[in-house]
Amino acid sequence: MSHFKHHVFFCTNQRAEGEMCCNNHGANEVRAYAKDRVKALGDQIPGSVRINAAGCLDRCGEGPVLVVYPEAVWYTYVDREDIDEIIDEHLVHGRVVERLKV
């Protein structure tokens, strides 16, 4: 059995000036926010969750992206409210957030 129930990978890639990339949308800051929020929720989330930084996930045209494993669900997001919804719905309640799926 895996130590973590979910792994959440945030693309935090930074490309050259002028090229589209997730970090141009504040991906590092949003990942840090998600990590803090998951930690604060603690036992409210069934199973352990690991928030990870990833290099390029090669979906730059989709806006900032993250992927949740083991389900392999890809999400995009605009702000912290979207991250809250992904955490609350997917990680806490096991429901995919259809409106944010890539």
C-alpha cells in the first residue's frame, strides 16, 4: 500500500522570457498555498496527501496545470479559490471538479 493516498503535482516550470509557462501564473506560490492548506486540514482529508512541484508537464497551452494521482486527473486553475475547490472536492470528498478539468 502506498504511503500517500494522493500525489498532487503542480507544474512550476519557468520558461524563457515571453514563452508561456505555468510559473508565469504564480504556480510556485499557488503550490505553497495548497501545501499549507492541505497541512491545515490534516485529518479532514482521508489518507495522506503529498503536494509536489514538477518540472514542465507539457500542457502550457492549458494555463497553469496540476495533476492528481492515482486518478490521473488534470486540472487548470485561476486563483486560490479554484485550488480550494480542488482540495475540498477531490481530496476531501473524492469528487472530480469537472469545470476545472483539462
